Amino acid sequence: MLNDDFEPEEGYIKIDRYNKKLIQSISDNYSAILKDMGEEASREGLAKTPVRAAKAMQFLTQGYDLNPSEILKSAMFKEDYSQMVIVKDIEVYSLCEHHLLPFFGKAHIAYIPNGHIVGLSKIPRIVDAFARRLQVQERLTNEIRDCIQNTLNPAGVAVVMECSHLCMQMRGVQKQNSVTTTSAFTGEFLKDTTRKEFISLIGASLH
Ligand SMILES: [Zn+2]
């Protein structure tokens, strides 16, 4: 098992600072929204809310500045191993592009190496890089699959994602406990036997 947590970060930029001009602009817009909602934007509790919300929004969409393929390339190694590699229960936090409300849950990802393996911590990182954008769960699932397939060129990739959507839970139909499951496969995982093995190993209820 690879552990690349202590390697220097290469190949991509870690965004941990804010774009001041953008923060100001988003913040001004949030002030206007608060006023439109009938709030007194100047009251103590809300005084710094527009700036905080702007920073939060910039953090939650920082994936646009990341290159997931470069993240994978920064820790690819030649290796003969050709059995299924599974990373399960990866936490996912994203924003639904239709309502700007969070959806969150777990991703289970597998690939079958074809000459190269990748540092295991890079898999959750590319999940974050795609999740920290305005998304729909279906596209997020496919983007992760395609990135691993196109970068690592494995014999197959499997991505299963199980998420709860606040836009469903807090409004509209209010199905409090519903979980949306999406999946995407390539190569070997298009075969029934391989896919079923993966599904049983992650313990998801897929058909
Ligand atoms: Zn939504």
C-alpha cells in the first residue's frame, strides 16, 4: 500500500488563499441578498456574514482551480500489480448546481492497474477537486471515472456514489432519508462478474 502523504506537493497548486477582489464582489452580492430577504444586514450577527459566506463559497468551489489529472500524475508509479484496487467510503461534499445547496455522502472507487498504480491518497483528492465545483451527482461520478481512466489508463475503473441532497431533504418533496446512488464503469467493470465482485466488496445495493 502506498502512502504519499508526506511527499511534497507537486504538479498542482494548492489553493489556500482568497482572491480579495472576488471576495469583495461576492460579499456585496450577499449583502444585497440579505436585504432582499428582509434582513437587517447591519445587525451584529450578520455584520460579517457576507464576507464569511463569500469566503465559504470560494472555498467550496476551489476545485475549478485544480487539475485532477495532474494530481494523479504527481503520484503514478510503474507496478506489475493487476488485481482490483478499491478505495471505499471516501467522504464527498459538493454543491448542487440547481439550488446551490449541498449534497454529500460517500464515494467508492476501484481500478484495475494496467502497468501503473497511483498513490492512494490521490483518489480522495481528485474526488474533492471535482466535488468542489457546482455539480450534479451524475456528472461528478462520470468526471471522476473519466479522469482516472484517461490519466492512469487502467484495465477498468468503477465509481459508485451514494449521496443525500439537501435540496431534496430541506425543501420540496422532503424525502428525509432518501439517498441517490450513481455509478460509472469502464473496461473490465463492464463485465458482470467483475462489477458484481466490486459491488459486493463495497457493500452497496446496486443492480
Ligand atoms: Zn438541487
